[in-house]
Amino acid sequence: MTTPRCPGQDLRYWTPEDIYEAACAHCGGAVEFFKDDLRRKCPHCGQYTVNPHNDMACAAWCQYAPECLAQLGREMPDAGSSA
């Protein structure tokens, strides 16, 4: 049996709004982001810029969050903290 895919990362559940452009934090050039990108390399200046819309709020309730966050190199948020 295979592990179910995260609905947030499963392209079958994505909408056109899940792919967008944001300004590079270094040069202001347009950088295309997918909703699950943490950061992308700017095609204009070559610097990495953080995805301004990335939201891992699902980690608060998803049963697969520990595995998902470990793959991304992140830690589980504290249960008492508010993001």
C-alpha cells in the first residue's frame, strides 16, 4: 500500500491561482512561484527569493505533517504558538 499524497501538493487539487508571480526581493524582477515552493532562483539576477505566499498551516492538523515537514527540512510548529 502506498502513502496517500498530500492534497496540498497533489496537482489534481490545484487551481490556476496556485501558480503566480511575485517580485524578487533583490532586483524586483518577476519570479514565478508554485504554491508549494519555499524559494526560487530569480531568472533576472540569479539570487534566491522566498515565496511570499507559502503557507504550511496544514501542518497543524495533517497526520502526515511530520514526514512532510521533514522532507522540506522544517520542524513541527509548537501546538501553543499562533502563526
